[in-house]
Amino acid sequence: MLNKVFIATANRIGKEEDLSFCGLSIIASPQGKTLYQASEDQEEVHVMDIDIDQSRNKFLTWRNHIFTERRVQQYAELTDESFMNPA
């Protein structure tokens, strides 16, 4: 949702050995609204038209744009090994 793009997640249903799969795959809008949700126990294929212009709007509010609000100076922490592997 923070990147303001459409999301499609896919999950299986049923069991495989000791694993259970719950289904409930979704398609969500850039605003986080669930546009489609599959069932828990039925195999499904769903095709949906989307308005790609909704993904082009990167404003969170009229004052906050996701690209101008980035703090790139803090990105280095994510690649610092001591940050990734604390002692």
C-alpha cells in the first residue's frame, strides 16, 4: 500500500503433507481496498480490469508525496551488516 500500486496475492487451498493452505487470495487497490477475495476452499481464477491511473497518483495526502518524502540518507542502514545482523 505504501508504494500505491495494485497488489495481487495468490495462495493455494487444501493440504500437502503436514501443511494446510487457506486460500483467500486477493486483489487490492493502491489505497488498500480489497477489490476481490477468493474463497478458502474452492479453486478459482479471477481476471479483473484495473485503472492504472490510480497507481500513478503517489500522494498520500495533499501534502505528502511518497517520493518526495523519502529519506534516502537512512537507506544505508539497510545495507549495513551490523544493522542486518545485530550481535
